[in-house]
Amino acid sequence: MQPSRDISRLLEIMAALRNKDGGCAWDLEQDYKSISNYTIEEAYEVADAIERGDFEDLRDELGDLLLQPVFHAQMAAEENRFDFGDVVQSITEKLIRRHPHVFGEQAARDAGGAKARWDDVKEDERAKKAAKREDEPSVIDDVPMVLPALARAEKLTKRAARVGFDWPDVPAVMAKVTEELDELLAAETDKQRHEEMGDLLFAIANLARHMGIEPEAALRDANAKFTRRFHYVEGRAKANNIAMKDAGLERLDGYWNEIRAADKQR
């Protein structure tokens, strides 16, 4: 078996790995649920490579991510449910259907108009799916449960806003954030604090949406900034031959303020 640029070779390799006669024991043990965790992990690694601007790594991570639908499709083919060709057929049909301004006669003058048509088609798709289940469609039905909680909160509020269930402006959402913070401070039990913390984070995700900020991306950037600054603090302590645990908060905070000041001068 030789590597190739052809997707058919990847399908052949996956089939060989799942072959009960001579395949890989680990691959044969997997199922949809066990592989789904890797699917999510690989998507995050793609995002990480993009964030770092490492295009060689991005190429490799995209390959790892591509393996995931191939793996799922192989398991489905073994059960006579669908195969990889069906997956490709499904996504090509969806892209053509959701872009009537490109592949049909409808016109969209700008990106906003194109996005509006996309949303209209998706709304129709949700209604058709709900009809098959014989229940009333909801605008939040297909917001994935497996999304990071902050990202899911942003999407839930965005969907609700489409049907008019939304705060009118940023000051109104800011007031809601303040209200939730006050309720958290007033909470008396662990259960209450847990609930109020969730409400506060949800309100902050909604505020981020109103301000045109992706909360997941903003928090990811904050994590990266904290990591970089903390590494600086560690380096300063090491340069002064002081163990972090013995340095004391005042000294460590001084190091932290050094890197903060340097950041502001950039």
C-alpha cells in the first residue's frame, strides 16, 4: 500500500485497517462514539495550527481531520447505512441548495445577502427535519450539544435573536450581566453559586455577540495571553534564583505588571 494524493487511496487504507482479516486491532475496536471524541479533538488541533500560523502543521492536521469522516463512513458502510460517496453527495447537494445566488437564478449583491439566503435555506431544512419527526421545528434544534459551552451559548442567543427574543442593545445586555453578577455575589449555597455562575457566563456570551465578538475566540486569546505572561513571570523568578512558591504574591505580581506594561507599549 503506497501513499497517494487520491482520496480513493485513503478510503482503501481505512477499509484495510477495519478489515477483520488482518486489520488493525485498535481500529476494529472503535465505534462512532469512541471516534467522535477524536473528531472533536482534531478540529481543535486544526484551529490551533491556524491560530499559530503554522501552515505545515495545518496541512497535517487537516489530514487528521479528514480521516474522521472517512472512519465514520467506513463503519457506516460496514453496516450498510451509507458510505463516503453518500457523504460527498450529501454535502455537494447542500452547498448547491444553500447557494442559489451562485448555482441558481437568485442574486445576492453582498456577503450579508448571501448569508441571509443561507440562513433562509437552513431554516427550511430545519422545518423539513422537524416534519419528519412530527414535531414543531425550533430555531435552536440543530445547535450542537458537543460545542464548547461558551460557543454554544453564543449560538443559542443568536438563534433566539432571529425570532425577536433578544435584548435591544449593548447597554441592556450589560445591565443583565451586572444583574447576574449581583445574583452570584448574593448566592448562599454551592448549588446557587453554580447556577448563578452559569447565568453570568451565558449573559457574557450574549454580550459578546451583541458587540460582534466571538466569545470562544476571545477567551482562547485570553488564555494564550495569560500563558505567555505567566511564562514571563516564571522566567523572571528563575533569573532571580527564586522558586515560584517562595517568591510571594507581591513579587510575582510585580513581574506580571512588568509584562503587562511591555504589552501596552507594543
